[in-house]
Amino acid sequence: MSAIGEIIKARRKEFGLTQAKLAELSDVGVNTLTQIERGEGNPTVRVLEKVLQTLGLQLTVTVIEV
């Protein structure tokens, strides 16, 4: 989870957005966004999708054969 948080934080800074502004644009709580960026908490896939979509990113799932 921390890798996703780092990507989100870097992209947010790239766009010059504060956490509060990204939270508003993504329609998620600022505390939730802060936890995501820190690699803490357990956000739902829907919450991650909202934040990622706002930043022009997407979540990709890869099936690994075992």
C-alpha cells in the first residue's frame, strides 16, 4: 500500500495540489487521503479509484499463475 501512496503523493505534488484540494476533487476525506499517502489504513478499491482517476492514473490488477 505504501507504493501506491508514494505514487499518489508524487503525482499530487506534480500537479501542485494540496491534500485538501485533491481530497475535495476526489470526493474523499482529507484524513483518508493522508492515510493513503502514508501507506496506512485500508481504503476501498472505490476510494482508490476516485483518487487515481482525479490524478489521471489507473489501478491495474494482474493475475499471477501459481
